[in-house]
Amino acid sequence: MNSLRYLGHSCFLLHLAGKNILVDPFIRPNPKASGIIDVEALEADFILLTHGHNDHVADAHEISRKNGAPIISNYEVATWFEEKDCQAYGMNHGGRRDFGFGEVRMVNAIHSSNMPDGSYGGNPAGYLIHSGEHVIYFAGDTALTMDMKLIPAYYHRPTLAVLPVGGYFTMDYEDAAIASDMIECNKIVGCHFNTFPPITINCNEAIKYFESKGKELILPEINQIINL
């Protein structure tokens, strides 16, 4: 069954078309996830990275090398990992490619990006994944942006969207509700919340806010599985 498993912060394991796609692995340095998620037991066929910040790439090298999982990211992030003996696909905004589990399209995100060693991390991105009846949007770390109005034009409206809701470094849940209107998706999975003090939110208030707009906000617990 196609599913989305939450591994903490902005990290997800997407099981789609028989493949495991790991998104933004930040597990060992995350105290909320490190005692729950066994990094060595994770199986990944691909690793999808939205940008170069350590809280999105911390475990990518280890998992990529162990599983032989290619890294999909922007050109600069991909090149950084290729120099560390990982296989990588370096895409850029507007580009798309079929990776077998579905077509991946790189879309805009408004944020910053540098690698853990301080080197340039290219432009941050979000991704649209189109596989059969599923259209899944991973916004990555981003502010609210008018570019989100383009999202439903690509493959019709997303069936599920993963949006940051913690504020401070990204949009907050009120902006995420506006984003859900722009992308024309009423089923939202929140991420990038409650990991650090600046992004702590009141989960009940956030869920009720979405309900008041006629939308569903899922704020998953670590290891929670969401069926697609």
C-alpha cells in the first residue's frame, strides 16, 4: 500500500509504486527522533533533498551509501554529495524526470540553503511527485509564495501536500492554510514544527484553525503512517 511515514521534523519515508523515497533525513541529531527511529534499519531506494541545511540532510550520506540510494536534489547539493561518493541527480527549478516510482518536478521555494560545511547549497526547492492517481507536493522549507498558484496547473490539484507550519524559519500554519487554497489541496500534512523552541506551535489550535477553513491538517506523531 502506498503510504507516508513521518520520521520527525521534515523527514518522511514515502512508499510509492513499490519504492521507498526518503525525504530530508534529519534523524540522529534530532533528539525527538533519534531514540525512536533506527537509522541503520531504514531502507531507501531514493533520497529527496529540498535544500542543504543540516536539519534536512544530516543522515543523507550514511543512508545513501548504505542503501545505494541515489540523491535527488538541486545541482549544488547533488554535486556536494557526489564528491562524497554518493550517486546523485542534480536537477533545477522547472525540471522534471521520471525515476520509475513517478515523475518528480522541482518547483520553487523561498528560503536559503548552505551545506553543513558552510559551502553554497544552491537554491532551495519543493517537489511535485506524480505517480498514477497520486500527486504529492513536498513544499520544503518555504515562505508563502505566489508561485504556489502554479502547483495545480501541472498535474491537476495535489491529492496530498506536505507544508511547513512552524513559523519563524518558514511559513506558519495560518500561511499554510492560505497555501492550501493556492495549491487547491484540502488534505495537508504539517512538518517543520515542535523540533526546536522557535518553531513550537499549539497543535490543537492549528488543527482547529484548518477545520474552521473546511480543511484537514494532520500533525503526525513520529513513526505515524498516513495511507495515501
